[in-house]
Amino acid sequence: MISKEDIERINILYKKSKEVILSEEEAEEQKRLRKKYIEWIKMQVRSQLEVHVSNDKN
């Protein structure tokens, strides 16, 4: 699960990266949070597809 705070931090780091070069720690944090967000999106899509396929079988 990704929290609202995680999404806010992703946005903050993105905006900062457009202004200055992120520190190594910030770049790693950004990478980790983006990966977490993408995995969460994949999970949501899979869940919706499973519900859709299940409803089609009934």
C-alpha cells in the first residue's frame, strides 16, 4: 500500500529534481518510492482484472 505521504514525497522529490541535482540519498529514496508506487498500481490493475474476469464467468 502506498500512503498519501509517499505520494507527496514522490512529488516533492520530482519538483526538487527539476531545480537541483538530488543527493544520492534522495535519488535512492525517489527510486524506492517510485518502485513502490508502480507495484501498487500493478496490484490495483490485477485486482480489477480478477474481479472483471470473475464477473464474466458468472
